[in-house]
Amino acid sequence: QVQLVESGGGLVQPGGSLRLSCAASGSIFNIYPMGWYRQAPGKQRESVASITRSGRTNYADSVKGRFTISRDDAESTVYLQMNSLIPDDTAVYYCNTRPPFEAYWGQGTQVTVSS
């Protein structure tokens, strides 16, 4: 049984920071690359960042230099450190494998950037 549970979202002012966590149960964490995705109101879900099992990372152009993805294999957890947040970062953030499996989408965690 695979379960991905996101946490760490909240309301933050522009320029602020948040750290998201995604705890993974089941065997997927040690098999697949992992990624963070987000969906803003009225928009399609988009990929934000990904990390391979060896630690290679990839970022969407819109977050490069501001977001950092990392993973803790011992804890089966993937993180997203978000700095210099802007209102356009407002969205529900999800983690999943990369590419994503439909069955693994969780509830996500809401990030709102507003003054």
C-alpha cells in the first residue's frame, strides 16, 4: 500500500520561506525518482522539482534559484525548501513519483503567498 502524505504548507508573506515535507510509505521511495508538483486555482497541475535516487535534481524555470528539493532515504521523506516566495507560488503542492502515478496523488498541502 503506497501512501504519500504532504505537510508544511501555510500562509506566508512575499519574500518568505516554507519547507514542505512528503512522507512516503510503501516501496516506491527506493525505486522511483520523486517529484513535487503544484496546482494553482484554475490551472493545470505542473511539475515543480524532481530528484533521482542518486540525488540529481531538476527544477521548473519559474522556481530555479528559489526552491531546493532534497530527500532523506532513511526516513523515506522528500523535502521542498521554498525561499523568496512570490504570490504566483500560491497553489496546492503535491508529491509523487516522477513521472507521477495517478493512484499515488495525496491530499496535498496548501501554500498561500500573500501580504
